[in-house]
Amino acid sequence: MTKSEFVDQVANKTNLGKKEAAEAVDAVLGVIEDTLKRGSDVTFSGFGKFHISHRNARQGVHPRTGEPIQIAASNVPKFTAGASLKKAVNN
């Protein structure tokens, strides 16, 4: 599902216009992004949790040349599904 299709689904379920639904989706995604940038978690009870995970620097291999390369440390966003979402997907 693309973002555009997602906005259409939100508009249909909430009786909002597409413009208002797009603004609402953008606002939610923006708040999640800003919260993760600050280093905090976003938790939706039963649905899941967005959080930041740290990856240490490590040695890698260049796929074309086979030469060793150094991969820098980074922070990556992660999502952990909640119990209700896991149950819904498995039923």
C-alpha cells in the first residue's frame, strides 16, 4: 500500500476529505519522526512501539570488489508489533 492509497483509506474511514486526511497522516508521521529524533519512543498500546536502535561501527565487504570497508555507527528506527496487532495478523 502506498501513502496515497493509505490516505484514501483514512479519508473513507473517517469521512474526511482527501486533503484533510493527507494532512492528518502527514501530521502523525511528522510527530513520530520528531519524537524519534529527540530519542524518545512512541508507543501505541496494543498496536506497537516505534523506537531507536543503535548500530555499532563494523567491518563490511564491498560487494563488487570484495575489499573491506568500514561501516560507520548509526541510529536506526525500529518498530516492534504489539500483541493486538500480532493477533490480528495471525487470524
